[in-house]
Amino acid sequence: MDRHISLPSDRLPRAWYNLQGDLPKPLPPYRHPGTGEPLTPDDLAPLFPMELIKQEVSQERWIDIPEPVREKLGIWRPTPLVRARFLEEALGTPARIYYKNESVSPAGSHKPNSAIAQAYFNAAEGIRSLSTETGAGQWGSSLAFACAHFEVACEVFMVRISYDQKPYRRTLMQTWGATVHASPSPETEAGRKVLAENPDSTGSLGMAISEAVEVAAGDPKTHYALGSVLNHVCLHQSVIGLEAKEQLASVGEEADVVIGCAGGGSNFAGIAAPFVADRLEGKSIRFLAVEPSACPTLTRGRYAYDYGDLVGIAPLTPMLTLGHSFVPAGIHAGGLRYHGMSPLVSALCQEGIVEAAAYDQGSVFDAALLFSRTEGVLPAPESAHAIKAAIDEAHRCTREEKSECIVFNLSGHGHFDLTAYQRYLAGDLVDAELPEEDLARQLDSLPESSAIDA
Ligand SMILES: Cc1ncc(COP(=O)(O)O)c(C=O)c1O
């Protein structure tokens, strides 16, 4: 049997799948950060183009992918689905393990799937400049790449710790034409305030979002782009799961377990949503979202309204959250250091459709090493969380003598994460757990009346 299950280029999906259209109950609305009232399209118009605002609340199951977006996605899509036979052999498992290889994109991850769409819809409405944040640098690179294709300028606020750990990600963004600032930065009021209190701040995604939103809100010609969390981002990522389903079907397989790491939730939603549709129709498929134990939003967070950013200028979002002022420890999976989670993924967890698991950094890098030595691809530390969970599921199959089909999303490669691998190999990785009292203090910072109506 082939290891690589590819799809011909004309099988690149023609429409995105919108899970919102199939949910048993609608997602709670976003609320205005100042008034607490449900958000209107006009509230979002200074930040996003109207097409994306419509997608954010759409209940249509299918939304056509514009041809210019398909054309650009075709630079690297459809991506391969790979049977991880060498990993299976090393584990001695009866399970069949497949991974969807999103690392083959120009930026090296799933993020360009949404970056291309966002740059296109902004350009189509006459926007000539986008501001954004980036954690691991993957989203910033992806938006820089996408903006270059649609002649849109790109300004990136990069979380300080990643800025320092990954100088070449910065260079990649600059190569594609973006301007990059370390966040917190002196460029914005939000950044200056944090720097005044703590000049050595390592930053956080919540902080970088505050800076990027501030820039867009202050300039009518600039919009803001978010690389995860929001419904329209999860929608754009559905190409991952749509292709994977077709690839599995082409070799007569059906998924028993679908796994993805979860930072803001978009790559997980992307691989999972088309399979969740089958589960809602009665198929028995399990879903596993995986996070670092240093930033345990899914496993220890509270389901509540919280700000999407540190300062509280982004909308109140119904989600699992650790509190918007939470600054996670400086683990190497920078893309998983976010205090909140996509409303869609949060709701799926609340409904018991999605299970969550949290792993410490050391065990995640052990899994990454085994994967790279068997399958050859050096995974991003974020993606290695999904690998660790897939390995644990395979061990369960061995114990239970079951030959299940395990599918995980390899959301990115780790070629810009070699400092992290160097530290791991030298035995210098430090693990960080979140003490209960620290979490309680963070949750105290939730806004008043944060409860979500059942
Ligand atoms: C390689 C990689 N995987 C996963 C993630 C997390 O993605 P999401 O926010 O879509 O959950 C990131 C975020 O930067 C990433 O870079």
C-alpha cells in the first residue's frame, strides 16, 4: 500500500465546510468589550472586511471558495495524507496511523490556508494594509506570504519570546515584505504600558493582539487579521479535514480517532469539523484536542465570556479561558501559548464531542524525536503535541488489541525551532506546570457577568 495518499489538484475543495450550520445549538454571540451588548457587524467593520464578518456568523453549511483563493491554495494544496508505517512499526501497534501533512505549505504550517483567504477578502474590499500578531511566527509568516500575493502591506507584532528564539522566522516575514516588531513594543499605547510595568516582559499572544488591534482601529485604511480562534479562520481551515476524508475514503479507511493540537483552535477545527459532521449523524468517531500543560485552556480553563486580548479592546468571546491576563511560561510551542480557545472548539468540548489532553514539554519533545527518527519530518513543537497523543492512542490500541484508524494533523514542521531541539538534546528544557493558586488568580480577572447562558 502507498505511504503517500495524494489527491489530484482538481480535488482541492471548491467550498469550505461550516460546522456552525450543523451544530445542535448556535454558538453564543460575541459581546462588545465596552457595553457587553451582542456585537453587531458595524462594530467589527473597522477591523474586518464585510465578507469575513458574514462568514463569522454564517449558518450556511457550505461557503464557496473564490477562484483566486483556490488558485493560490493550489501552490501547495492538496496536501498529502501519509500512513505513518515506520512509526507504527517502532511502536509495535496494531493501530493504523495517518497524518495530514500541512507542513508542506510555503510558510511551513496550516496557517496560510486562512492567510490567503483573509488577504484576498481584504484586498477585494480595497484594504491596502493589515496588522496582526504572531506567536510562533507561523501566522505572521503566512500572512506576510499571503499579503505579498495580493499587494497588501503587512505589519506583524511578534511575541517577544519567539522574536528572540526564532530570528529566522522574522527574516522570513521580512523577505515576504512584512514589518516586524517584538511585542510588547514601543509602537502602541498597549505595548508602552506593559513595557513601563515590566521592561523584560516575554510577551503573550493576548498582548500582541492588543497591539495589532490598536494599530488597525487607529487607521481606516488598515484592517486587522487574526490567525486562529474566530469562526471564519476555522472555516478556512476546513480544507484540511475535507481533503483528509476524501483521501481516507480513497484507500477504504474511516477514522476512529481524529487528533489535533489546539492553540487558538483553528487547525484542530480544520481537521476535525468535517468528521464532526459524521459524528453528529451517528458515526462513532472520537476527537482529541491536545494542549501544553503549561497553558491548559481546555483541561483547566473556565467556559465564560472573556476578552480575546490582554488590554480588553477585543470582543468578549464565549470560550474556554485561563483569564485574559494570563501570561504562559516560555515553553517552545509558542503557537499554543494563548489564554483562550475558539468558541467553536470550546462549545464542542462543553458538549462532550471533543475530549482534551494536556502534556508536559518533555514528553512532547520525546514524541517529536521518535516521529522525526521514524517518519523523517521534524515536527513543529506545537504539532508534536498531536503526535504525542497519537502515540498514546496507539499504545492504548496495543493494550486493547484493537486495530483502530488514528488520524492526526501534522500542523507544521520545526525547521525554525532548532533552538528548541538543541536545548532538548542538551537536556536543558525546563518544564512548567501551572499552580492551582496562580490559575485561580487569573480566573478572578474575568470580566463581570462573564457567565454564558446555557
Ligand atoms: C505549527 C503550529 N501548529 C499549531 C498551531 C496552533 O494553531 P491553532 O491556533 O490553529 O490552534 C500553531 C500556531 O501558531 C502553529 O504554528
